[in-house]
Amino acid sequence: MRAAVMLSCLTLVGVLACGDRPPTPEDVVGTYRADLPGTVTPGRAVALELRDGNTAEMAIDYQDGIGPIVETGTWSLSPQGEVRVVLAVGGFGPVTSDVTFRWAKSALTAIAFDTVRWGGRGFTLARE
């Protein structure tokens, strides 16, 4: 009996701590950044802005003295709290980025992405 009461309390604490409400678009809107390793350059400074109206912009600076490459497109939020971002250079033409992230209050963690472009280890963008 005592073990059952303890388990019930732990379950209640877990539910309250996790807050089982999925994120809303208002929760997700914001700017996320990361400094990632480069393959042929010293690194990549990545900035992803998710805007109201489900538009998105990603700037990737390969730290090669040329300046950032800017991709624009859209983002969507699944009922499970996953954020899918689909972008193209200049906002048109072939898709150059299609990444699905798991959202947390302070970060986006890539869970489905092009491993050739982003590397096999995955990446996380921190909210500003």
C-alpha cells in the first residue's frame, strides 16, 4: 500500500513537472542560434528565426569571409511538438533545408535532417 501511494505521488509530480500540454505556435516563435563545427571551414554560425505566420529564415555563416547564406521558407508545428522547417535559398527554387526539430522551452534539437549537410551527430539550436 505504501509503495502504491509513493508511486502515485511520483507520477503526479512527474506530470506536474513535465506539463503535458503540447507547445503552441506562440511558444515556438523566436530566434535560435548555435555555433557548429565546419567541415572545410573553421565553423558555422547558425541563426534560425521562426516568425509569426509560420515563416522562417535561417542564416548560416561559414566563417569564410564571404558572409552568411540566407534561406527562407516556412515552419509547421505537429501535435507532438515537433517543428518542421523547410527552406530554400532566396525563398524559392529547390529545397535546401528540410529539418525536423524537437522543441523544448529553450532549444530546438534536430531529430530528422540531412546528415551530409549537418553531420551525423545532430545539432541543437539554443533560444535567444
